[in-house]
Amino acid sequence: MRLLLVEDEKYMAEAVAQVLKKNNYTVDLAYNGEDGLDCGLSGIYDIIILDIMLPKMDGISVLKELRENGIATPVILLTARGAIEDKVNGLDSGADDYLAKPFHTDELLARLRALGRRKTEPLINDGILKVGDIEFNPHTFQLKCGSYETTLTLKESQLLELLIKRNGMIVSKENIIEKLWGYDTDAEENRVEIHVSLLRKKLASVDSRVCIRTVRGAGYALKTAKESYKAEKGY
């Protein structure tokens, strides 16, 4: 599970990150609100831990921007103890949980486990992602459209799941690389283009009207409108 921790107290952030990594979480750090927002907008995180008091942009503003941009990633707000208004404002702004500072890391771990279960329950119970005329099972890599069916590769499956979860929003090549290969990869943009092309062909093979739209200089977005597939597929 990949986490984003947005906390301006670097010593505390690094100490918490070490505990999280020892508990098998992958953790990225941001030390101000603007950097936290940029990271959060990538959509690659499973949970975001967000301090309210941040330089450049406060945590509540970051949270509102994330929700306004369609990012549904669960967020745990870090608040000052007894700051009831911050807690209420945070929950009203789209936070999923809050934790008063100072806190014990065991409590943070428990809240992460609870949010992780909540996040994965719909996929476990339903098992199918549906958009437009397609049904996609991210566990078996099966893609269906009407009576047609095909099996995706791992990377094709990860790419399609990312595009579906971004709900028609533009996803940059950089974000796709981070999600499919990780931050420390040496993968280049042409690898993204190859997998996009392969996924387009798989969508065409099941006669789907869902396609991947290329936004020049920006990235890709899933298109479900009833338009000509040839006009949108870009090859």
C-alpha cells in the first residue's frame, strides 16, 4: 500500500515514515501544502496522511482541492489536540478520519488498517469495475463487453484500472509511470505509449465504444461518449 505523508515538521515526518516502512507501507513525503497537493493529484496513493497546519497551503485547502479534482483517496487529517473546529471543518471538507497530535504510531497504524479495509471492500464484494459498455475484473484481468471477452496483461490491467478510477480525468505520462513502475524506475515515456496502444487494441477487440483519448502535451483520459472510435484512438 502506497501512502503520502504531508507534514512540515521534517523530523517527525521522517520518524513516522520509518515506522510505516517497517510495517510494509511504501511512503512518500511532502513538507508543504503545495507539494502535497501536486503529489495527491497524481491519484497513485491508497491513503493520504495530511497535516492541517502547513506552509504555502494549509491542509484543509489541499483537501478541498483534491476533492474538487475528483481525487477520492482516503485522507487522515492530523489536527492539534482539542481543535474541534478543525476536525469538523476537515470532515465536512471530505476527510475520512482525523488524528490529534501528538499521537501514538500504534493508533495511526490501526486507523490505516481500518481505512485500508474500507477502501478495498467494494472491490472484494463486487469484484467488477464498470464504465461505459465494459466490465473489468482487476483481479482476473478479464475485460468484457457484451458477449466479447479478452484477457489483459498486468500492465494493461493496471493502466485500465488507473484510467477508470480517474473517472475521465486526464492522467499524465509521468503519473502513469509512477503508478505502473514506481518512482525509482528508469522507464521512459515510450513504454507508456506502447501499453496505451496495446490497451486500445484490446478495447477494440471486444468491440467497445470506450476508448483512450490522447490530450497532446497533457496525457490520456478514458472516453465513454458515443463517438467514432477511430476518431479517438489515435493510431
